[in-house]
Amino acid sequence: MIYAHRILSELDHHLDGRIELTLCGRAAFLLGFPNPLPVFSQSLGVDVVLWLGQAEQLETQSNFWEALEKTNDELETEGFYMSHLFEDDQVILTKNWRQHREPIIGEWKNLNLSRLSDEDLFLSKLNRDDPQDRDDAQFIVARRNWSVKKIRAILARAVVPELQELQDEFEKATASLLRLVETHRK
């Protein structure tokens, strides 16, 4: 079973109208890339990034929050969830991330899904210096065959939230990733 499909299908079932969501995390890799790695299908959750103001828009213009609660209640016994929703000022992205999203095609009636662009998904994986996130970032680097120069150009466009802890993690994650890429390319 592909958990992301199960979670999103359940959410879609509980929605009473069309909504737009942008996936990040491993569900974005699983549903947004051809021939994703099998490990991406093992994630038990679906992560979403919201633009500033979208949470309020979902509150006033849809039953999203109620549908989310019903989805999580329904799937709790199976261990699946959709609970990681980040506003864009909590994630490392490029300035114009919304204009560069990639559509995700599916058989959902009420969900209009997209994923972060390759560059933004890559940057979002540098929110913390974590081995799994580093592997995910390297997946994009390998798939797109980015050079170290290209990676550095993307890093230069990153908008890092002002939270000191996040800035420190980004610096550590970036250094670790660059070391791995440079070593691998030699």
C-alpha cells in the first residue's frame, strides 16, 4: 500500500469542495517524481507547505480543518496521519516558490495537489542537518545531475527564516551536503 495515496484519498473523501495543497516531504517525492525510490513509499505521513494566509483561507472557504481532523481520526488505528503543515515562513524556500510548483496528477475529486519545485524541495530538505533529509536532497541532486556550482547558486537564492536555530541548522546541513556532493564527484 502507498500510504500517501491512502491519506490523501481519505482527506479527499471528507472535503466538501476543491482546495489547493502543496506537498513537501517524502509524499512529494513519491507522488511527484517518475520512478521514485521505494523508501519514499514507507512514509506514514503527508507534509504540506501553506503560503502565508492560506490557513485562514482554508478555514473560511472550505471544511479543510474538519476534513483533516476526520482523516487523522479515521487513519489513527492504521498509524497514518497528515499533521505536518508548515507556513512558508517556517521552511527554507526560494522567494517565488509558489510560481514554480509542479502539479501532481491524481484521481482526487476535491484535491488540487502540487509539489514544491525541485529547487524548493531541495532547499526544504536543508531545514535541519538530518541524514534522511540529506539523502532526500541528494536524490534531487542526482536526478537533476546538478553541479556543485548549480547547488551553490540555488543555496544563494534560499530565503532562510530569521529563527536562529533554523539558520544554524541550514548552515550545518548545507556544509554536510556540499561535502558529500564534492566527495562523490571526485
